[in-house]
Amino acid sequence: MKKISLIFLLMLLMGLPVMAMEDPETESIETINSASISVNGNTVRVANANGEVLEVFNLTGAKVASIRIDSPDKTLNLNLSKGCYILKVGKVVRKISIR
């Protein structure tokens, strides 16, 4: 019975679709309102978020920075120390890692 269950589980796993991996150096996310955040190192690009505020939080929830986005396509250089951060623009939230 265990062998049949194991074979069934293996066949089920083989039938699952394979997920494609994205380039880890450049990450982006888009939402319904088309606002997007792209990160490459310490450089952050915020698109389609004119008039919104970019908030940067550390993993303990403390706000590290707050920057008003004043153009449809804004590129910012964040001077953050190494670690993980959470970026928020409107309803778009993105977890990033600075190395």
C-alpha cells in the first residue's frame, strides 16, 4: 500500500507545471492599477505611481524612509545598509534584499 501511495504521489508531482525563474538581480511586481516597483541593488524604480508615497520599512516594522513620487517614472538611489526591507507604494508591497 505504501508503494502504491508513493508511486501515485510521484506521478502527481511529475504532472505539475514547472515554474520559470526570473533574473534575481532585477525584480519587479505589477498590480491592477499598473503601479510597479523594480529593484536592482540600491536603485529602486517606481513607475505609474505619480502622487503616491514610497515607504521603506525594515523587518521589525519601523519606517526607515518616506519619499513622495512626483513623476510617472521615478528612479531613486536608496542608501540602505545590507539587509531585508519592505517597500510600499499605495497598495503595492514588495520585499527586497540589499546585499
